[in-house]
Amino acid sequence: MQLETVFQNKIIKRQPLFADEPTTLVALFYQAAKEKKRTDALNYKQAGVWQSISSDEMISRAENIALGLNALGVRRGDRVALMSANCPEWTLSDAGCQFAGIVNVPIYTTLNAHQIEYILNDSGSQILLIQNKSCFEHLQTITPFLANLKKLIFFDAAGITSENAVSLAELEKSGQELKKNQPDIIKELTAAVRPHDVATLIYTSGTTGEPKGVMLSHRNLVSNVLDTGELYNFSNKDTPLSVLPLSHIFERTGMYLYIWNSMAVHFAESIDKAVENLREVRPTIFVGVPRIFEKVYARAKDAAEKGGGLKTKVFEWAIEIAKEHARKTTKDEKVSWWLAVKHSIADFLIFSKMRSVFGGRLRYCISGGAALSDEIAYIFTGADIMIVQGYGMTETSPVITSNNPQVSRVGTVGKPIREVEVRIADDGEIEVRGANVMQGYFNKPEATKDAFTADDFFKTGDIGRFDADGFLIITDRKKELFKTSGGKYIAPAPIEGMIAASRFVNQIVLIGNEHNFPAALIVPNFEQLKTYAKSKKIDIKSNAEFCRHPQIIDLFERQVDELTPNLSNYEKVKKIALLEHELTIEGGELTPTLKVKRRIVNEKYKDVIEKIYYE
């Protein structure tokens, strides 16, 4: 097989950050707590007041959890599942599992009960750590299955009457008793943990089929923490706000990185309260997915349009200035004095207000989980809110490549991080080898074998290319490429990205496999449509009416044409259909990380698609 240039084919050896660099998560937790003690290592809001857990308390409680699990008969290599929203108990329980050599199995709270049953059953989890009664009620249909688990351990056990249920506080107390009776047992447990031991079993979202349990070792995760953070100049003066679910490897590794760098981690109360928490915490670092940044921009735009007239025009002018300024600065081109003056005015009128949403202390945002559009990247960069984009997967712990505050290029996902090799196969697929790559899929030897090349490169399933300077550009998912009946291959993601730039578009899915032209299913931004309809004096009362109204359909057809002028004729979207309901995780159309399950969308909207092509 012919291959393009392999970037970083000579592995760059680490310069240790400490004299004794950690090789396990156990060592990472202990060394971070020992080297830079904090009184506010983990912070959470309770009854309206921010509370803190010190680094010493974090270690002590994690040890008690490890010993409590040991007292229940859970041993090294056994699996324990964890289902909860972000909170200190999530991180403490995770650390407790690592200290005991137990394999942690995180579960998204947004999965349905039968998906959760599959993960519990497939992983062989003996115990489920669960947040509260609300989470438990979500699992009513599999209660008989849960009864077979050794224990259900609740972070908040209020209102719980299950026979096999105990509270986390009770578990910690039993661990404390064991520590008192056997003082050396925690040292024995932690000393037994090895770098190649599996630390966690993370189930993929299953966009293309049955979920698979990704086995990540201590070495995988620790190497990724150290190698990703190399060029980010993190310090113990940084304050991150944890918003993305810790069940996702992106936030999970981020949490280890925060702890390793002795930051004051703050847990957002919920996604709904994230904006309020941002203003309170005033983070210096914010990790998010593109959807969060898109919503911040959309909210700012909506506010300007509700002001009407002059406010709308000023906002639109400022955004154009932001993009122009960013295009210059990110390419190291000279900014004219006149552009600098306009940028200062726009900053005073608009950008400063956008920055205030993040609390005003932000050094940079880190975006991952999906592709960030160039449009959003330029807007935020021009508003002096730096968004650094990277690329990775669950199977790679997760980071493969990353831009960083020192070197960043819009439209790319950066360069390979230290100790990671990346190459492009002759069919365009990105292949990866390094310390961060998984051990394999749990109980799936054939799937594991299929995921690797003969020389041990992991096949990502993504299509991409390197630019002349070694920055990686992702173009699409290999499995998402579809072929028209005319034999032409189409990559949907770039086209979707172009159309999604419209303020009237909330969500879009390109279709057209085995048909003679591509078409688009579009979920409109109904708030924007209401404003538009009012300005055009169109009387529409419901979302369903919007989706059927000829003038609205004409608006979207014009938007699609205007936003995709340079596509080849075979790539051009010939027809559209508007959907009145948003694609959601609960509806099954999105994964917990907000990726579209194209197969499900095609099945669910089969009738709509048939109308597009056959009427």
C-alpha cells in the first residue's frame, strides 16, 4: 500500500515534567496532590454556595472508595460501571477505581435503559455507581437486571429503597474501617497497578452499529495527558469549568490534565446553568464542542436582531471586522491601521460583550468532539476569544493532533502531538500509531484485528490530508461517504458545514446514497424564521406550517444555493425537505456526543426521503 508522508515518524521522547514522571493514573493523582497541594482542587455548588474539596481530601476519599469496593469483593481487573452527571463524586469514584486496579465503565445518563443494560451485560460490571433517584428511575424497565448486580452505590441515596443499594458515604465509611484495620492494604492495591493494565472501558456511540467497549490502559491515558498538554502552558493558576460529560473521553482526559497541572476544577451545575456558572467561575480555560460555540454566537446574534435596525447592522458589521481581522492575524499578515481602528471600535461595542459570556478571564477555549466551522473559528478569534481545535477519538485516548496557543491554523486540527505518528493511506484514511492507541475492543477480537493495519497503525475511519506545513485537515468520515447512482462519491460533512453557516439552519443532514443527486434534510432555526416571517408579513403560527410554506421553502433553497456556489454539479443539493422536530439524543438520531446517526435518520425519515426523490 502506498502511503503519503508519515508525520512524526521519529518518536519525540518526553522531557519529564517531574523527576519521576507518572506512568499510571494512580501515580498521576498522588504526584499532583503531593507536588502542588490545593485547598480548592475540586469545586461544586451546593445550596447556591460554591464548596471546595482539597487535594488531600480528594486522595483520602478516593482511597476510601477503593477500599470500600475491595471490601465488597471487587478485585483488580473487575469492572464497575459509573452513571452520573458531572460532579466531584464522579471524579472521586473514578480515582477510587484506579487506586484499586478496577476497570471503570462510564455510562452516559442520556442513554436509554436497554442501551445501558447492554453495556452492563457486555462489560460484566458487578457494581453500578449511580447519581441519584432520578437516574435510577430512568432505568425502571431493567430493574430486574439491576437486582442481579452486587450493589447499586448512590451518590445521593435519598428516596432509594432497593435491597442492594448503599450510599457512597456508606461505601467510604466501610473503606475507612478497612484502612484502620489493615493500614497497608491501600499501598498494596496501588502498588499492584501497572501501566498496561486496562483503566477504563468506554463504549463507543455506535453510529454505524453495535457499541464496542474500547479498552484504554493507564499508559494510554497518562501519555495523552502529558503529550497533549506539552505546548499549552497550563499552570496551577488556571481555572477550568467542567461542562462536557465526563463519560466522554474528551472531558475525562481533560479532567486528568486539570488535576495533573493542579488547577482549581469547577463542576458546572448542569448544561442549562453553564452560562450562569461561566460568569461566576470566570474560567481561564474552557473545553467545549462546536455546538456550544455555535449557540453562544447564535444567542449574541439573536440579541442584536431583537434590538432591530441599527443594532443589527452594527453587529453584522462587527462580525465582518472580526473575520477580516482573524484572517490576517492567523496568517501572520499585517493588519492595516484602519482595520485596527475598526477592530477597536467593534471590540468596544460587540466583542467585549461576547467575552463577558465566558467571564472575562478566558485565555482560550479548546474545541473537540466534532468539526468546528471556519466561520465560527474566525468570528471568535477576531473577537479575541481564541478557540484551539484538535482531533481525536475514544480509541486514541483521545487526542491525535492539536493546534495550541503557540501555533494554530484555522481550518485544520493541528499537528500530531508528541509521541504520535499519523499517516494518510492511499484511500485518504488517517492512520495512527502511538502510546495513546487503545489495547483493543473488549471481547471483540475480530473487530480489534480489523481496526489495525499489519504494521499496527490504527485505522481511524476518517478521511484527511496534510497541508504543506504538516497541519492535518479532516475532510470526512470514510463510512459516511456516499455514492450517487451516477457513480460519484460525495463527502457530506463539508457540504453540511457550508449550509449550516446560514442563520436559518439549526441542523442539516445530507442524503443521496444510490440516488441521482444529493438532497438535504434541514431542521430550521424557528426563532430566526419567526423574525423573518414577521419582517415579510407572512402569517405562520406553527413549526409545521413553516416547513410547508412555499416562501419559507424558497428561502432555504436560496440559502443553500448562495452558500454552496463552488461545488461541482454532481455535489450540488438539488432538493430540500424541512423537518419540524429537532434531531435529538433521546429520539435516537444523535449520539451522546451529538454526532448524527445517519442510518437512523435515513430510516426514521424514509417517507420524507422517498417524497424528495419520487414525487
